[in-house]
Amino acid sequence: MSIVRHTMCRPISSPCRRYYSDDFLRVASCTSSPSSSRRRSRIPPAQPPMTSLSARIAFPVLPAARQVLPRRCFHDYFVTHLPSSSMHPDSRVGPGHKLPRDASTPHDASAENQAGATPAPALPPNVGNRDLTVVRIPMRRAKHHFGQANSRGTRPYNEDTDAVGTINMPAFAKKAPVSIQRSTMHSMGVATTADSAYGDPQVFYFGVFDGHGGSQCSEFLRDELHGYIEEAAVTLGLKSSLKKPSVARSMASMADPSLEPPEPPKETIDTLQLCKDLVYEYKQAIGGYFRRFVPKYFIDMYQAEPPIHATLETVLMYAFLRADLDFVRAQARLPDDDSTISDKPLNADEFLGAPNHVPPSGHGIGSSVRFKGGSTASIAMISTPTPAPFWHPKTASSLVVAHVGDTRVILCETMTGQPRPMTSDHHPSMPSEERRLRRYAPATSLVSGDSFGEERIAGLANSRAFGDMQSKRIGVSAEPEITRVDMGPAEYSFLVLVSDGVSGTLSDQEIVDVIKEARTPEQGARDVINYATEVSSDGDNATCLVVRLGGWERRQEGGVGSFGTKEMRDMRREEALNPRSRRR
């Protein structure tokens, strides 16, 4: 019978001892330590006391029953169970190995039956004959499962950032039938991923953030956005999609439908109030576009009868808006180093109130000088209904993408070899963005075109972004576009996240075809960045993340493989490397 070695979690303050063996990092203590990137966070300057208005719109205090102690549960690694033989050689040598070579004879089944011997009983299915060891594997070192590459191009510095790891939140995968779960687990054997703190399979998190005007906002999203999502999941009471319904709920469904609906639980009422309080904070602190603003997924909760529980889309909307409001409020309180500030009205870019909600990490926001730039963001989260990893060919999973700006998330279909874009660029010229701005934005928000014919809003190419405090009132918001996809076993080969330094130069088909020719996701990410920087004309920052999915081994089988764009890619590379073509 297999034995799983697992240690109890220690407090955050306890040391974390690490032992390396090849690419595996054995768990000596399962701590909840913050990621290494968070060490670069700055200590906030001394802040003045809050005004009376900010006190009125302060972040609401949760009831005592729902208050949770802050904890950092985001990790840049995933935890899994592996046989002990993968960590060290097997010391249990059977008796057959001790026989000399001249004494060994072929097996004779007839002689064994004549002697009345019985064969050894077979092991039950899905039970290993070795002990299991709990290990944690750093995502960025798992080259066969994940790849990351970036380049600053011809810019003086790189404003792109990215994040990868596992996030502590309830599972949102579509629950699979029991028969499929058992067959998957039997075929997987013992190498399965461990459960999260919620008792569900781990949720994987990938993000790309493209900063503009500086890297301060993109670094803030890299270090803090996953914490806002974790906090919102706890605050809004997000439920797991894999949990069985309670007995009380089953009895209520069997009751007489003519009876009045039961009173909604108190936690649902609290969730509605939290969403309303956040919208009220936007109206009071920023105004303009947000005076008539009602988030899309908040409307569904307002109009539901009886009130429904918070969904994952509601949690993501709440987390994005909360993070953006905290960031712009923190910047509004800092001094401005603009030399023309004296020529502007006193109430220009005025934000009422103060950042009364501390980021989940407990660190401050920003530096000592006001930051007027911003950042786009695209995150992808993957959840599985069983502990089997999402990259196994027989595992189904669910993908949720939340997107703001012009970074892109792309899936590659295994059967056709074609890309499936999961995001759309949030530009003022897009019909959906044009309708949104006309509905909520004030009359002063005019979209104008530049000398190249590209439409911009207040000089910005993106109509949705984090930060950009000078353009908040005219409709540049951080409300995410959310897409959900239930992925069947081996239905997709890989997942790609890129910044506009890649998507602005290469088509979606070119990106997936370059990755198809690579042996590992790590090599695929490097090849995409190298090709994009070679043929790019503007030299923008470029970032690419490649995530292996169940159909990775069959990525060249769909359609015409990578040959559909190979001739065009070779021609573009030859023209880019030819110095005479650049003079024309």
C-alpha cells in the first residue's frame, strides 16, 4: 500500500528549508511564503490622515464570521506526488537479483503448477508499490511544461512583466462524471498533483502585463493582482464547483414549488453590499464615466431573484476594479514632478478620498513621486476536476481568461492546428468599446485620430487599462473582458500569452506555427521572441509565455502543421535581415 509523506503547514514566519534534486524541490516544510518578486516592493511613505469623505467611503468592514486572517498563498511552483524512486535509487533489491548468472533458469509454469504453488497476488489498480513523496516543482524550471521569454527590443528598458504559479482559490472546473474521474485516475497512476488549501485540485495562474509610461504599474500587477483575486474569492464567498450540494439544499429543492422562496443567506446579502460599496467608491472618488457605471457581472447579481452567490466572473471583476482603484488613489496622493503643474487648475486630476484598502501583501503602492502611466493585463487560470494535471492527454480542464488592454491569449486547436484567440484588443475603434464609451462616458470624452489614422482616447491607444489616472474620468477603466472555455482531453495543444510587442508584429497563426516547430514550450517561447524582434519595425518590448496542454505531442498533426506560414515567415525574416530592403 502506498504511503504519502506530507508535513503539516508551518506559520509564515517559520523558515523554509529547501533541498534540490535535479529539477525537483522536495517539500521539507509546506510554508506560505511570499514570492521572491515581492521583495522588491517599496516601503510606502508616511501618509496623511484620511479625510471625512474618504472615511465615509472606506472599505467596508466584514462581519466577524467572514473575517479571515491575511495569508500569502500564491506560489511560483506546483505541488505534486512522485514515486520515491524518482528522488533516489531504489534500495529494495529482490531475491532474484542475488542469484548467480549460471544458476538462473527460464520460468517453467508447468513445474510450478505441479508443485501446487500459487502465483503472487496482483496489486489492486491505482496502488503503487513504492512510497510517494510530496515534491514541489518550480514552474519556471519545468521546461517541458512551461516556457517564458522576453526582450526589451530597441527600447532603453523593459516595461513588460509576467507572473506564473498556483493561486489559492476554490476550483471552478466543470465537474466530470464519476466514471471518467476513476478512469482518468487509474490511467494516471500515482503521479498526481496535490490539493490546495480548499481541498480542491490546484488552480494554475499565468499573467502578462504590458506597462506604458514606466514599469511601476505592471510591477504592481505582477506582485499584487493574484493577491487581490485570492482576497476577493474569500471576501465574496466564492464556492467550489466540485463540492457536493448540502443536504439542506437537496431538501429545499424537493419542497413544494408553490411555497415562497427561502430567505437568502446572510453571506449573499453581504456580497451584494460589497459590490455596491465598490461602485459607490468609484462614483465618489473619480466621477465622470463612473457616475453611471455599473459593472456587467454586478448587474446579474442585482437582478437575480432570489440573490445568487458570487461567481468567478464577479470575483475577477471585483478584484480588477479594486486593484485599479487602490493604485490610482495611491498615485493621486503623491506629489507631482510636472513643471507645468502650476498652469493647471487646482482640481485637475482630483481624486477624492485616500487608498483605504491595503494591498493583500501588506506592502505600499508606488514610490515617492506620482506615476501617471499604466499597464494592460491578461491573466489565464486553469482548473481541473481531478488531481490529474491539466497537461495530461486524458485530463479535461477549464480555462478562464480575464483581459484588459491589447495583450493577447491564444489557444492552439489540436485537430485543426489553428489558433483560437481568447481576447480582443480594447482599442477605441472597436465597435464594442465604442458602444461602451457612448453609453457611460461624459460628453467631453472625445476619441480622436493620430497622424497614422489610429484612433486614440486622450492620447492612449487602449481604451481599457490599469492606472492612467488622467484618463479615468473619460472611460479608461480596468473592467475585464472575461472568457471561459471547457477544454476536453487533448483538445488543445498549448496556450500562449503575449504582449503587443509580439501580437503587433506577428499574426496569431504565425505565433502558433513557430511554437509547433519547437521541442519544448521553453524553446517555443524563445523562438517566438527571436522571430518577433527580427521582423519588428518599432522594436517594442516583447514577452511570450507558452503553457503545455494535453495535445502537445500532437501539435503538428492538425491541418498542415507549421507549413501554412513557413514560406511567409522565411520571406519576412530574409527581408528583415537584408540591409538593402531597409533603405527603401
